[in-house]
Amino acid sequence: MRVKEEFMRPIRIPTLTPEQLDALEELYRTTRNARLRTRAQMVLLATERCLTAAEIAEIVRASEETVRRWLKRYLAEGVEGLRDEPHPGAPRKVTEEYLEQLIHAVRRRPRSLDLPFSLWTLQRLADYMAESTGIRVTYESVRVHLKAAGIVLSRPQHTITSPDPEYALKKRRSKRPATALTLSRETSSTMPTSST
């Protein structure tokens, strides 16, 4: 029962100094983080309009418990208390040694590393690095790390060749635009002649 009474007791935000109010309004106006803006709005509603947590919860479409938690955090830590705490997460996979080896590999031809292809692609680099370092990252991660080092892989250019000695001449002919004279010759040679 005591927990419920404590939950129902209104949280009073004391009158803010002009500096505190300016900091809250600045945060509310400038942040791109919608959750952070909502938290600033909760405190502003509590201090400027003297609304209860239940009334604020209806306005911001959050639970009363959520409103209470952020008001308490603001009272304890100020504006910084409204920000999310950093979550350390998994340690970074890519090490300095990995980056050095990646840059060294991309500057060499794959065949010189006894690989069965002539050109690097991002996926081939990611696979090669996974085999040689034991660190598996996506090809997009490889692209980002190469870009940070000033290296951009271009798409391979495929060329068609032929053992035919007249291939170059035929290729030029096929690329030449058709002129009106050649079109009229072709159509006249295919038209049947009348014998009248």
C-alpha cells in the first residue's frame, strides 16, 4: 500500500532559474531525438503549468510511471539526466591490425596472394580478411573502413574480346550509326522488283 501512496504522490519540480529554463527550452527546440524532446516537454509541463504526472502522461502519450521516472531523473541530474545512458554493447570488432592488413591486401593484386580471381570486390575482401584474421565483418563495413582510409573500389569493367582477327573492324561497324543513305540502300535491295 505504501508503494501505491508513493506512486500517487505528486512530484513537484521547483521553480526553475532562467538558465535552467533556457537550457530546457533549447534542448526541446534543437534536439532531433524525439524521445529527448518528449522528456524535456514533460519537465516543462510540470514546471510551467504545474501539471501532475497523470496529466502530463495524457499529453505526451506515455505511461504515468515513465513521466515520474524522467521527472525524478531531471530533479537528480538536471538536463543531462534526460539523455539516454550510453550502453557499451559489444566490443569493437575491427582492430588497428585488421585495418592495416585490409589496406595492405587491397593494394595488392589478388593473384599475388594466390587467390583465384584478378579483381577485388568488397565481398571478396571481407571473405579474405575473415580467413586471414578470423574477424568476420560485412562487406559494407569493409567499404566504410576503406573509405575512411581514402580508398574507393570501383566496379570491375568487363570487356569482350574475340580471337577473330577482324573483330575490331566488325565492332566499329556495329557501333557506327546508320545513315539515311545506308538505310535507303538496305531497303531498296530487299524490295522485290516488278517485271512490268
